[in-house]
Amino acid sequence: MFEGMDLSKMQEMLSGMQDKAKEMEEKIKSTTLSAKGGGGLVEVTANGAGEVIDITIDDSLLEDKESLQILLISTINDVLKMAEDNKKSQAMGMLGGMNPFGQS
């Protein structure tokens, strides 16, 4: 079944793919993405791995808890979607344009 296959070349290729994957992870994590809500009253910043790293809230929202909650939820969801889309884009670039995720 594996006759004629050079296993050392296959191992070399897999090692190269692992190196690229690690490089991609580092690049993704160093990427910052921001989303604004409420016309800029709330801003959430996340890294490419989807970790929220900063939240800015306009003082005018501090008296309106319900609006603040709604804007935070919406804005956090937006920035996390951006992070996920960024990961998919990076992965597709690494795979040479093949889309393992199906249709977007």
C-alpha cells in the first residue's frame, strides 16, 4: 500500500506544515481587531485568537445599564466574528486557497 513512498519526505513535509501552523498561530495572536457599537460609544478590541484585550465605554453609558449591556454583547459578538473570519482567512492562505470550511 505504501510502496514507492518516501516516508522521510512525507515526514519533512509534515514538519514544514507544523512550522507553518505555529507561525500562523503567532501571526493570528498578534493581530488586533476592533469593533464599535452605538456609534462609537462602545469599542471592543480582541486579538486574532478571539481574546478580548480592551473595552472602551463612553461615560454617557454609565448611567444606562441596559443599553450598555446590549451594546457590549453586540460589539463583543462582532469582534469575535471578525477574529473567527480572520482565522479562516489565514488558514485558507496557508492551504493555498483551498477552503476546508465549505462555503462562507
